[in-house]
Amino acid sequence: MLEATSPVPGQSVPPQIQLRGENVQTNDGGLDNIQTFPLFRPFVKFTQSETSIAASGRNIVAVYNTSANQPLIQIAPGVLQFTQRFLSGFSNSTDGGKTWTSGFMPPVAGSPFTFGDPVVDVDRHGNFYFSGLGTNAAGQFTIQVNKSTDGGVTWSDAVIVQQDNGGDKEWLAVGRDPVAGNRDNVYVTWTSFQATGQQLRFGRSTDGGVTWTTKTIFAPTPDPNPANPQNSLQFTNPYVDPVTGRLYVPFARFSNSDTDFLQIMVSDDAGDTFSFLNFNVPGAPNPTLLPVVQAGELIDCRSGGLRLSIHAGPDIGGRFGLRSFVNASRLTIQPAFAARNGVLYLVWSNSTSPIFGNPNGRSNILFIRSDNGGLTWSTPIQVNPIVASDVHHVLPSLAIDVDPNDVHIAYYTQHADGTVDVDLANSRDQGNSFTDSRTLRVTSTSFALAPTNVRLTNTTSTNYDRTFVPCYMLGEYLSARSANGAVHVLWGDGRNTVTQPVNPLDPISGQTHSQEDVFYQKVKAQ
């Protein structure tokens, strides 16, 4: 068993915080594979990341994006074709996280595609639900949900929540109905990209995911003031208060300036109607907006676009006056949220600079709480310890215990040498404080970022795993869940390596470098 250590040099961790077992790899590395074809750079399919976890009793389900099940065939000289692309992977444990079995989430019947963005949750009867992206049998883009009634061992075919060619970044939450308290509803939210802007869409199932009703619940309009929020939103994170059944939908709202915003929609009637909570921040364009400055440096990922990221290694020179790095992982501003009996908890990663994408900015995890259902909020406090050699703290996930005093926040920490760890901050006073001594280093070893942005030309680049876009490594979230008296942490990890095949077309031919797997750790934190 690993000894509990602090990310703060010389700081001890109290005995009430313990690592239970070792870091365990949940995905089966034997499923990774490399395919090579004449006239093509090799296809090194070794990426698993972007994680979500849920637990019920001894059953634990871990879900993640995966590149391992994308077989290619050559249909003509110089022409390749995927026979299927199952990007939605899962691992399940029936022994409390000691051992894991891996698989691929079934698609919609007749479809050869699932496209990841995985989220898992569990109802009070131990049924697990998975939401992700995919297509129907006709190849049309879908928001979809799978269900498991045997602890995550087997899964139903995906059920379509809605066919939406503009759909992206869905999230799922399961929880009690606010009126029919014995019934658990399943909710899915997502962003739909339309010609008029991005819309927040909503699906609800009251029969265990068999049938769905859907609608658009927010469609913002543009604003002539670039500092105000625009018709652009993303990264919803719905959550059901397990005591009251109240449904919360926090999300990110974007401006055309340095400062963006978080907002929260709320429903007391299972999604029939919604209203906005107020933050009442002085100087904000309206009371419903919480101003934030996104973490990370804006870099040139060439074929992957311009992206906020953490990175390592030398600047290889980008376009538009931006820097570019071979080793990089892109970032998002998805809010982490939880609620219990009207007490609300909200966490995000915020830049230390007021300037969007500033290369000199660092980032910290910030936390606020409302004790009265969102009528008033506490002043933001910094969650992560101050360590001079740490540069960024990003992609937080929030878990609360049945005991309302215990709040747990997992996040990635990047150090000055470019390596990355996962840390877990723990509060014993409902989030009033996150002391250094109660912050735990979850990872047993620091890991390096993979070569995800390998330059091909001045305008193009490639991920070493060319089935994923450049600058994709850790994905856009990790996961922490509190269940069964423990905190379950799941993350994308680069401690393992892969060697590129020798190939004259590959700029990193023969190099050995980090690659991504999914790791799990159980923590006892009181």
C-alpha cells in the first residue's frame, strides 16, 4: 500500500487520510495496437483518457475515451477505411476496485460508431447509466445512453436521446424526482452547435433510460459588447440534489474578450421549467454571471486549432504570434459542481492572469459555496496549496460525502519541469478551508506529456496517435466520486510508454515517449 504523502514539500498528511491500495490501471493495455500501411505514417492507437467514474457497493464502473478499437483496412492503393470506430471504452470492477475488466460500449443498433465524451452515473438501485456521442444506423450524429443492470459487466445497446448533427459535450446525471421521491430520473444535457450560435439542450427519462423527451432550454443571442457573454456556451455539468431532487445545470458561457463566465440553471420540477441562479458579482454584466479567466496558454496546435493548453519542452514556433509545443494537452473550463440538501458547491480552474491565454499566467483551483440554495455565495478561496515549483492546477472534479463536512476536489498539477501529477484536496469543514496537510498526492509517480502536436508543415500537425486531434492527451476532465465511505479517483495518466515504429514518413520515427492509460485510486479521507 502506498504511503499517503502531500504535494507540499515537508508537509505530513494526517492519519485520517489514507490511500487504499496502489494506483491501478483500469484499461487493458493489451487492447492497444499499432497498424502500418505502405505510404502512410503508422497508426499508433495508444490513447485512453477523459474519465468518469461511479460506484455502488462493490461494483465500480470507469469510462473513458479510447483509440484502441478503430481497425483500419486498405480498400485500394493509398486508400484506408475504418471498419468501425468505438471511441467509448469502459472498465468495471466487481471487487471494490482491486481488479478490472475492460470493454467497449455498445453503439446504437446497426451503427459502427461511438465517439466518446463519456460520463457514467448510478441510480439508487445500482443500475449504471452511460452517456456519450455516436451515430445511428444511418450515420446521423446522436446523443445516446447505455444502461447496465449487472454492475457494469454488460451493457445494453445505446438508446438515442436525440439525433442532433450539432450535438457535442453531453453530460449525464441520475437522481430522485423532486415529487415522486421513490423514482430516479436520468437527465442528459449537451451543447448543440447551430448557425445562430450554441444552444443548451436537455433530455429526460423517467423510465430508466428507455424513452426520452428533449428540448432546448437556453439559446443565447450575440451581444455587440465583446466583454459581455455571447451566443456561445459549452461544458454543462448537471447534478441532482439527492435530498431534494432539485436539478442544477452549471455551464460555461463565453465572451469575445479576456473574461468568460459560469452560469447555473436550476429546475424544481424535474426539468419542466428552468430559471437562473444569481451570483451578484459586482461589475459582472448581469447577476447570473460568475466571471472567470480560463486557465492555460493559448498555443498553436495547427491541425488541432488554437487551444488553451498546458505544455512542456521547447517552443517550436507557431502561427499568429503564438507559441507551439510538441508536448501539450488542451484545457477546458467545465465547472465542477455538487449539491446536498440545498448546500451548493462550485469549483473551477482560474488563471492568475487577467489576460486570456497569457503565456506568463499560472492557474489555481477556486471554490465557492452557497448555504441557501444559491441565494448568496461565499468568497472564492484557493483549493490547491501554494508550491513554488507548481505552475498549473487544472480540470478539477468535485465529490461530497453524505457527511456534509467532507468535500473532496481532485485535479491535475503541472510542475515547472513539465511533468504532471494528480492531487486531491480535502476539506473537513464543508469547504471553509482546504489546508495543505489535508491535500494528498494521488499519483505514485509523476508523468510526462505525450508528443501530441508533432509539426508536419507550417499549417499542419499530428498527434502521435493520429486517430486523435493534435493537443489531445489528458482529455477535458478527470473524475472523483464519493461512495461507500471512500473517494474514488480516476484519471488519464502518462507513466507508461510506447515506441513509434521506424517509418521514414513519421517525424518521431523510433522515439519512445509517454502514452495515455487510465488509472484508479481509492482514498479514505475523513
